[in-house]
Amino acid sequence: MRILVIEDDEILRDGIAAGLGLEGFEVDSVVNCTDARAAVATQDHAAIVLDIGLPDGSGLELLTEWRRAGVKTPILLLTARNLIGDRIDGLDGGADDYLGKPFDLGELSARLRALLRRSSGRAENGISLGDLTIDEACRTVAVAGEEVALSRREYAILHALASHPGHVLSRGQLEDRIYGWQDEVESNAVEVHIHKLRAKLGRERIETVRGEGYRIARK
């Protein structure tokens, strides 16, 4: 669950990144419209947290630009509480949710989880595939009721596959889940994590589709 945070206030930006990191999100953060455009062009994010007031432009204009270009990533706007017009313009312009400043990091995390559930067509706060269950709020994984300990990146890959059961995700798509847009990608990282997941969850659970990527069974 890689999130892009666009916020020019350094203290707030670092606080959001740290708080979301503790909630299990992978966070990329940028400070202006220019870097935000580069991040969206080069990285697949599960959701975007977008401040309206940025030093080189308006977050609302950035939102409009992305929606006109066909970017469908869920976007949550950060707004000042008294700027009702900005909230209305943002929602009408394609934002999926908004949160007024100041805000609680727990609420931000919960709103992001709700956005991600809706974007993947789910209503419940968790994923069940046969005897495999994933609690997204607690970031726990269990097989037949027994909890399985996963690393942060193992969980990220499993969650990506389990969120799209039956669908093939390429190596590049999975790399996007475990690396930031400016990180150096290790050549065989995905394969190593898939190997470890199979050892912990069962070899047959994750299928290799030759020349395409990986998928997890629906049941």
C-alpha cells in the first residue's frame, strides 16, 4: 500500500510519513507540484494525499490536471477547515475524500484504508481467500487461523496480490509496492520475497505466470 504524500510543510509532511509508516503504509513524500508530477508519472501509488496549497501551484489545479489525463488513483485532499469552497471544488473536481487541518493521523489512516477498499471493490476491512486471511487495520496475516509473521515487504507483496485475486501482477507492479519512486531497485528482490512467502504460506498459493508475473488464487 504505497501512498504519495504531497505537502510542503516539512514538520507536517514528516509527521504524516512517520505516522502512516507505523500503520503499515509505504510512503513517498514530495513538497511541490513539479516533484508530484514526476512521482505520479514514474510510480504506481495506491492513493495520494494532496495538500491544496503548494509553493509552485494549486493542489486543486494538479487534481484537475491528473483527472483530465485519466489518472484514477484515489486522492484525499488536505484542506483548512474553514475553506468550504475548496472542499466543494475538490470533490467536484475528482477528489475522493478530504480531511481538514488539523487532523488525527489515525483518522487519516482509516480514511485511506476506506479509499483503498472502495477502489478495489470491497466493503469489508480485510481480505479472505480460502484459509488465508489478511487484517488490513492490524496488518496481520493468518492461515487456517494461525498467524504468520511477515516482513514489511513480504506483506506489501502479498497484499497487492490478494487485493487482485486471479489477476496477474507483473514484477514491475510489485516493485512499485516495495520501492519508492527514487529508490534503487534490487534486481531479484521480488523473486526473493515470493520465495519466502511460498515457504511461509504454501508453495501452491502464489502462481508464477511465465513471462507475465505472479497471481494468487481466488480461493
